[in-house]
Amino acid sequence: MKAGTRKAFKAGAAVLVLLSAYGVLSLLRGRAIDVPELLGPPAGAKLQISMDGFRFTQSENGRVSLRVNAGSADLYENKEARLKDLEIVFSSPDRGDAALRGEVGVLDTSTGDAVIRSVSRDVRIVTHDGYLLTTQSLSWKAADRVVRTAEPFKLLGPEIYLEGRGITANIEKGTVAVEGNVKAVLQE
């Protein structure tokens, strides 16, 4: 094949490729195309918005029962909020406020349930009457108003020092149940 013929063949092939691509694009314009899974976003809930400064309030019978403040939040389509540098304040007219503080957490914005975990500092709860609970992770069940951990914990109060593994506290009733390895020191 001569050099001139070779150039004409390449130019013709290039024109055919461009016309084919234009034809395919014209046919598909305005149509929804499914992207193969490998090319799409990862499976699971899709991120809707990321923000600095997050506030969430839950009310019961006209009174605020739960306030969540976080330094930053990622909100997902499944009503999940992934929080950083957070504080959850539980309000009870009979028992006063208790504040839970942690570095990272996940909040279900439809139920108010949350799981808080430590990264470098313990998760802690401070109550209005001077009790401090520290541990590695806590879960909050809003409907039951119960805080729980299966992790080792320490509880320090005006009259008691308590440590063990696994604790459940009912905020509304003011009750605490310890699961195991309990050590207690009563103070006067």
C-alpha cells in the first residue's frame, strides 16, 4: 500500500469513528443510562450533605428531651448522621440534664438513637448532680431513654467510685445496672 493510500485510509477510518460516536450520542441524548456497579458510587446509603456545625433536637410532649451538637456532620439518605466532636444533652424534668461527649458518633435522625465511640479520648457522661462515667463506646436508645456499653467503664460520683465491664443506665428512672467485674468504693 502506498503512503498516500495509507493516509486516506486512516483519515476515512477516523471520520467513520467520529460519525459513529456522534450517532450513538444523538440516539442516547436525554435518556437515563445505568452505570455499571464498578463505575458507580459504593453500595449503601448515599451522602447527601456534609456540614460544619450540626444541631439536632428531639422533643416529647412539647419539651426538649434531647439536644445534639457536633463540630461536623455527614448526612446520608438513610437518615444517618455521622458526627465528629459531639455532645448529646439528655433533659429530664425530674432528673436534670446529663451531657454525653465523644469524638465520633452515628445518629439515626429518625429515631434519635446514637452510638458514640472514642478515638483518642474516652466517651464521657457528666450528670447535673456530679457523676462522671467514662468508657470507650456508648449506645443511646431514645425510645427507652437508656445508655449502654459492653466495654469497661469507670463511674465517679460524690459518694461512690465504681468500675466494671458493661453498664446500662436509664436516664428517666435514674437506675444503673452493671454486668460484670464490679469494683466499688463507697465514700462519705
